[in-house]
Amino acid sequence: MLSVIVITKNESRDIARCLASVAWVDEIIVLDSGSSDDTVAICQRFTPLVFITDWPGFGPQKQRALDKASSDWVLSLDADEEVTAALRHEIERAMLSNDAQGFEIPRLSSYCGRQMKHGGWWPDHVLRLFRRERGHFTDDAVHERVVVSGRIERLSQPILHESYFDLNEVLDKVNSYSTLGAKALFEQGRRSSLGLAIGKGLWTFIRTYFLRAGFLDGVQGLMLAMSNAEASYYKYLKLRDLYRTQETTKPAP
């Protein structure tokens, strides 16, 4: 048996495509953290197991969804991802004929209308299929991951990922993820400066566009390198500002 878990917030553009692609599974569990669009209504067309919750961060929220699953196997998806027919057949074979405890799946992501094959985006193996009793999510508020006890193997068919639909979404996610990333570094006691933020941004551009051959993805490859660089720059700049805010709000001795 297979459970699919998905977390959502304002995903009305993508969620129907995601859930329709896994309509064949035994159980679909959706945790929504306060959508203001019709995400919840769309999800309820596919499954009765739709729950409204607060937002504790990506890792804790996905663990909440996992805790509600009842099948032997779990497939974790994001709302903007889709399982192809070929991947479905590979998943079904893997669960029946293999003693591995988890499987990494390649993810083919699109950026502003183009499927990206370079820049570090392909094959982008992600651990998404695992035995429920052998896996758990880390507590990270962002960049969470699944930890599986046991042997992990890889599937060959990809998850399709509509990562960034247009430039407005790129800018929104740059702002959101850089804020979350800065808070995570702040909690780790990491420090930053304007020079470090600039250096991190430049290095991210060089790594994405040149070292990982992002230039082979044309205009979108350049856009990706620039948005990655911007996200890194703002993450470390926001980290710097978190310490400046902390220092200015300290009570006087």
C-alpha cells in the first residue's frame, strides 16, 4: 500500500495536476496551512484526508503529514510536482520486488517555461519514496530532508517539477527562501557582512552558470544563475541585518 503526502498553501494553480497524477494510490494526505484561495476545495475533490493546520516550517509540517499516513510506503510530493505514468509503473515495481527501504527519484524541473538540464538542476535526485516505519523528516524550517534507516536505491523515471512559472514567482521565492535561510543561519550562530553577502552571490552565479554549465540552458540558464545569486546575496545580507536588529534592541546594561 502507498500513501502520498503533500503540504499546501495557495497552490490552486498546480495542486489538481499533482493530485490527479497520484489518483491511483491507496491514500492521499494533504496538510494545508491556511490557503486563501480554493486550494482546500480542490484537494477535497481528490481526498477526504485534508487537514488545516498552522505553519511550523517545512520539516515539521511534512512530519505531521507523515504521522497521518497509514500505508507501508510513503511518497512525499510538493504541490507543484507530478508523477508520470512511467514513474508510477517504476514505483509499483520497486515496492513489490525490492528490499530497499527508500528510493531517490530524479526530478526534472522547469524554470519560466523551460525544463532545465544544467545549472545543478538535473538529475537532482531527491529521496521521496520510503517505507513509513523507516523514515522521518528533519526539523529544518527550510531545506528539510527525509532520513531513512536502511538501504537506499535510485529510480530512473523523473518527477516533473513546475518550479518557477514566471518571473513574479521567481522574485517571490527569492524573497521568501532568503528570509527562511537567513533565519536558519541565525539560529546556528552564523555571522555575515556586506562583503560576505556579495562574495556568496558572485560565487553562486559562477558555480551555477559556468561550473555547472547553466549557460547551456539558454536565456533561462542565465536567469536561473542570476536568481540563485540574488537569493544567496539576500540570504547573507538578511543574516547581517538580523544581528544588527538584535544589537539595537538589546536592553541597556
